[in-house]
Amino acid sequence: MVDAAVADDGGITAPVVSVVMNGLLLGSAPAEDSRRVRLDLDIPDGLATTSNAVEVSVTRQVAGGDCTYAPQGYPAQVLPSSHVR
């Protein structure tokens, strides 16, 4: 379970939160109006090892393809309510 808070960047398209474990995409979801997202993900059999790498990323879309005004510096945080069962 990954809980994330994503700051509003003023864009039309919601930021997308993605979770990758050991190089495999587990899932992703848009951070809608509340800018908070919860991903309840299953870990496929055999993916977990004794040393695991979990990456959480936030992708924001540039409005109208204009890279000059790309969203930058907007905070995102993995919340302490995130956990593994």
C-alpha cells in the first residue's frame, strides 16, 4: 500500500504516481482533485527477494507540449501510512 501526497501544479492534467519494485511496474494512478493517491498493489509471486528496491515517482505533463513552462519544484511525499503486508 503506497499513500502519496502530490502538490497541485496548476495544470489541467493530474500528476501520475507510479510504483516500481525491482524494475517491474506494480501500478500507477492519477493524483486527482485531492492530490492524494492510494495505490493498493499486489507483489507478484517470485518478485520479492531479500534485498528489494521500491521506487515511487510522480510524472507531470507539460501543458501543450511547451517545455519552457514544465512543472518543476512541486513537492510530492510518500506518506507514513504506506506499508507492506
